[in-house]
Amino acid sequence: MNEGPARPPRWVGMVLIPLVNLTLALAIAGLIILSIGENPLTALRFLLFGAFGYIEGLGYTLYYTTNFVFTGLAVAVAFRAKLFNIGGEGQAYIGGLGVGLVALAFDDTLPLVLMVPLAIAAAAAFGAAWAYIPAYLQARRGSHIVITTIMFNFIAAALMVYLLVNVLIKPGQMSPESREFAPSAWLPFMHEALGWFGIAMARSPLNLSFLWALVCCVLVWAFIWHTRWGYEIRTVGGNEAAAVYAGIRPTRVIILAMCVSGALAGFVGVNEILGVHHRLLLNFTAGYGFTGIAVALMGRNHPVGILLASLLFGALYQGGAELAFEIPAITRDLVVVIQGLVILFSGALEYMFRPQLERLFTRRGAALPVEG
Amino acid sequence: MRVEATAPSAEGAGAAAPPAIMLRGVNKHFGPVHANSDISLEVAAGTIHGIIGENGAGKSTLMSILYGFYRADSGEIRVFGEPLRLDSTADAIGAGIGMVFQHFMLVDPFTVLENVVLGAEGGPLLGPGLAAARRELQRLEADFGLEVDLDAVVGELPVGVQQRVEILKALYRGARVLILDEPTGVLTPQETERLFRVFRALRDQGVTIVLITHKLREIMAVTEAVSVMRHGKMVAHLKTAETSLEELAELMVGRKVLLRVEKNAAEPGSTVLEVENLSLVDERGVTRVDGVSLSVRAGEIVGIAGVAGNGQSELLAALAGILPIQRGRIAVCGGEVTPEHPRDAREMREFGLAHVPEDRLRMGLVGSFEARESSILGYHRDPAFNGPILTHPSEILADCRKKMSAYDVRPQDPVLLTANFSGGNQQKIVLAREMERHPDLLLVGQPTRGVDIGAVEFIHKSLIAMRDAGCAVLLVSVELDEIRSLSDRILVMFEGRIVGEVAGAEATERTLGLMMAGVVPEDAGVRAPA
């Protein structure tokens, strides 16, 4: 007889708990808004309308979502091997550098159909390379990946400042930015792409990298659950001793998982550099790498969950900006507080209600292991 | 209602004294699992009382309730006649219950004295407390014949002595009822006998002992009364003198089982595994395997006996490609391993080796995997399961179903999480995975550890069938019965060396026990190691 507790239905962990946590975060945010004398329901209405209520707002929401999908997937892939990749920010930054270098080198020679795959490959290669170093140090030298990836975020930031101030800066200007790429190398905006089919859409930063993000969700899902490499990653994450027993080399798997993770984070550069800014600049990662951790946590490290969580965070970013604009008493900082509450409840306090809810939904007699 | 909490039971051990422990209608659920159902138990004061049952029968749960780890859902507990509400282990200790766990709760770098007073230091300054404790412990040692050097560092003591430290610890805290959970699992037969002498001395001084075990022989050897648990229920309370091994085994399992395995004489073929002068040093620089040479031929089972921790595990891991070797050579089905050319587990498997590891949950399975995923561990690169990039889920599923039905894994659910199977069924998943590859050499470690008797029989038969099909089997087990009933040849390991070899048919428990303690008896057909 197995004396372990029986398991609650899967939807409790996958749907109910995130919803309860989200509701609670919004309820507390509501109390804060109430305490500064504003109506929380009005605020919620502005937030939702800002995020989804009109096409331009929706475009912004999905543009943010794109970044969160990349960084969320990055965290999730590493997490499947029990690696906590805090370095998504730096990997995204360096991935962007790869995109920028490719675009600066070939923007007036290569056609877009070649430029885009090359830029994607460069983003992946640069992001993976930036993740490779901490991965190598973890696998071969035992340096803790959390520490090294955090440090590599700072190194990436310093490197980018150096390059943009001293090397890549457009001659004759003050701001540390590269020259603008030739428009032929720009990844088309969604409103442009839809325009080709005669569909009119309001202008927004949303570009075709959103589609790449969706493809990445499918690719990551297939990679993790339907390839032998994904199997090895999950084995190392689930039980490293069993991996060694099975002839899987954890050092290789750690490096593989981190490189895939870094590559995914690097794709933020495709969205930001090739899709929106069309030049290399500083700080385009804007914390997406860190928010990716909360996205992955909330999305249970599964591509479907990550897509939904990314949409939520995208909506919070865009709707929050709108909210701050519409209700002056609710400042940008307060919007950050609301975002922080969601991260707190869905990330750090993820397990707060889990025991109670699971107990509530664990039916007696369900899934009872049979003695043999 | 009589309350007689503090009276020592030594003089009152007669019929009039209340039982040391009385349980009435104790129930405990874990989710849907009814781990203890309506348990009643009386343990007479000043006796040695055995509780036997298969793994998962609920013994440990019951004792954890008694020690205040778990709260019973319902039921009454009385200790020396006094009703007791156990909310924590402190309540249990206060009521005079002491527990010695299977895995010792000792701080290795501390001395025996420091370990014993840990948590009962008696003040902010250690000095006076330690001095008082020393006097008290010396008295306890003299009373019970425990013979432990109070100033020895615990980590340097043999396991048998560490166990006595645990007993001393419990007695120092005023235990009048001592519960021991599988205490002999790590002991040599000689150490076990020594432990039983301590039990008898404790009993004669009025201490009540509850011995939890699944080893029937120990029950017969040392207890006065025995309670049998099966599937969370108490099925019998017996006087040891009035029962027999066979009756207890039947009560435990609920049906007749074969204690011996039926097998024909081995017909060994060509040599499949040849180990020469193998040495292995662990990361702390301790030599674990020291110049071992052995060979295993097709169609025979070679057993490696020994007390746990004498290098068998490391030897097995080295043969499986998990640990690197420092000296010597392994030749297995045409492949060769030397310190200069180490092989990992994947390469060893490619040579034709399969491995049932000693600790299935730590090494042989991934608890968070579905059964179908665990059932391809180590063979996940097999072309049968893989396309160029994607795996073939339907083939993996079909393969798992086939294995589950051939090995009677219950429940037969390939998508159930591995961790949710019982120990015996998890072991069957591992066995099915490794045996169905029809390897030339099968390494097997502790195949029946934590497995109930019904499954033991099945596993033993499967191993014999593998042998008869021409597979070379190397079996490592600390269960002497298992080694003796399965092996055609038995090698005994002690402190990393092979001390001798006995033919399976000729091995007696005494001979093996002596060899496991490093003594090679003159008689009984023991051959010195090659």
C-alpha cells in the first residue's frame, strides 16, 4: 500500500491555484487603490480596456507578451533540468547584440527572407553563448548557476554600454545608439503584414516576432516532451542519480539546457531590435528577463501556461500604463506595485493556498495505488 | 480509571500491571489510503513484543503515531494505563517512549556523550550537564551491558555500536518503552545476536521493547509475543512460543508462500564478466573496493554477500559504469574498462549489460515521470522509440503496457506517476525494463529491498528464469536468505575485499556470517579469493 497522499485532479494545480492567486493579488491591489481614494472597479475597467479594449492597446499587449513568452520559455527549459536561470536579462541583451550586428552588417545587402532567419540564428547563438559560460562553470566547476547568471547580467550590461559608447555608436551623435538599419531589414509590423492581406489594423509595436514566439511554444513543447534530449533534460532535473545510472551525462545536459534557454531569451532581441527599435540601443530588455521568471512560475513551466501568463503580464504592462495615464492619482509606481503583487502571489506565495485547495479537491478513493 | 504513569514497570510486570502500551481502534488515513484501520494492540510491560508485516502494511505509520509524529484520526492510546494525547514527539518522550529509527539520528563528529545529551543539555553551560550525564550514562551502561565508550566520536564507531548509542539516548531520556524500527537491517548476524542480548538485558531490567521487523527469524529468536499487520490491519496477536515461521509468513501475506526458491542446477557457459584486481577510491579518498577479482559465467547466478557498506554497492556501481575505477580491469561481453578508458552507463549497456540498481527510487526511476517514461530510462535512445528527432510515443506506450502486463505491475496504468506505485510495483517496473532487454549480464542490487513477500517470490523466479535462459547474473544483497536461495556461487565481501567464495548449496548462515565479519572459517568448503 502506498502511504503517500493521493493527488488532486490536475486542473486544480494548473488552473484553479493560479486563478486564486491572481484574484487575491488583484483584491489587495484593489484595497490599495481604495486607500488612495480611487474606485478599484473603475481602475480595473481602465486596465482591462487599456489592454484589450482597442486594437492599438491589444497590439501593445501582444508586443509585451512576445517578450514574456521568450523569457518565460527560457526560464522553463532550464528549470526542467532543475537549473534556475536568472540570466535571461543578460542573454536577451546579448541576443539583441547578435541581431544588431547581423542587421548592421547585411541590412542593405540581404533580402528580408534571408535576413530574418539569419537574425533569429544570431539571436539564438549569442544568447546561447552567453548562457554557455555559466552553464560550463556549473557543469564542470560547480559554480552555482544562480550566482553566475546574475553576474552575467551585469557583465552583459557593462559590455553593451562599452560597445555602444565606443564601438557601435553612430558617428557624430551623442546618444549611445547604433545607426538605424535600412528599412529593408526591418521585421514587418503586424499592421503592415495584415495590410498585405487588406486587413486594416491600428499601428502598434506588435510585429511578426509574435508568430515566432508562438512557434517557439510549440517547439519547446515538442523538444521537452517528445525528443530524447528533452527526456534527458527532464531526467537530470527529476533525479540526477538516475540520469547517471541511465548513462546520461549531467554535465552535457546542463550545458544543453542552458544553451537552449539562452537562445530562447536571445529572441527578445529579434522582437526589440529587428522588430521595434531598428537600431541597437541600451536597456531595451527593460526587465523582461526577470519578469520571465514570474511568467514561468505562474505558467508552471509549460508552454501553454507560459503563453497565458505572458498574456497576463503583457496586459498588466499595457493596461497599467493606460491606467496611470487615465487616473493621475494612480502613478506609474503604483502600477509597478500592482504588477509586483501579481508576481508576489503567483510566484513567491505560489504554495500558500496549495495545501488547502489540494486537500479540498482530493477525492477519497481516487487514484488509489493497488498493492501487488 | 487508574493512573499509574510514573511507577517503574520492573517490579510490576506481573499480570496485574497495566500493559505498557494499549491501543484501541486507532485509525489513520493519508488521503484515500487507509494506512491504519482500527488497530488494537496490547504490549505487556517488561516484554519483547514483535510487530511484523510486509512493507506498506502500516507498521511504521502505527509506530509514528505512537511516537507522536503523526496524529491518529481516531482511537485511544494508553501508556502504562494512562490515556495519552500525542501531539508531538516530546509528548511521547515525556510518557516514557523512546524510538530507535532505521536511519540513526546521530551527529557524526560529536562524541557519544555529546550525542546523548543533545537536546537535553540541562542549561546554557555544557560542563555541569555533561558531568551529570556522564554519571547517569555510566549507571545505565552498567545496568544494561551496553558497552559504549562515551568519549568515542560517533562517526568512527561501527554501526552496531552506533545503534547502542541510539538506545542509550532513548534510555537517558527516561524511555521505559523502546520502539526499534528494523534494527537489524544494517547488522551482521553476530552484531544482531549482540543486539538481542542487549534486548534481553533491557527486558530483565523492566524495559518494554517493541521490535518492528519483516524478518520472521528475528521474531522467533527474541520476542515473547508478536502482532501481525497486513494491509493496515492487525490480523493476529500470538505468543511467539505457540507459533511458527510458516504460520507467521502465512499471516503476513495472507496465503502460503515459498520461502525457498525452486531451481535446477546451474549450467554455466562461457565467461561473460571478468573483473581483475579492481580498486575504487571514493571522493573522500577512502578505498571502497580493494583489489577485487571475480568472474561470472553465462547461466549462473553469483551472489555477493556482505554487510551493507563493505564495498558491494561501489563494486556494482563501478561495473555498471556509474563510478570510475582507479585500478584493475573489467571485461564484459567483449568490452573492456580500465582506469585509462572509463565507460559510462550508456556504453556499458551497449556492451550488453543491464542493471537493477540497489536503490530504485534514488537511482533506478524518476519519481516525477509517468511509468512509461521511467520504463525507458537508460534505453531512451533506442531506435525503436525514436525517429530522427521526435520520439515515438505510441511505441513507448505499447512497450510499457506489454511490460506491465508481463510483470503484473499494478495498477496497469502507463501514465500514472512512478512515485505513486508501491515499492514492489516500482521494482517490477525496473526489473521489466532491465530484463526484457535480454542482456548478457544482469547486475542486480537488493532486488527485494522494501518489497512485499508476494513480489519477492515473483522477483526470485524471474531471476532464476533469466539464469536458465543463459544470462549471467551478479546479485548483490544484504539478505542472506536471498543470497543463499538464489546463488550458485557466493562471494563474501568485507571491507572492500572478497574474503572467500562458497558454493551456494554449501553455504550455511554461520559460515556466511563469519565471513561477513571478515573471518574465514577453516571448514565448510570456503575457497580463498583468487
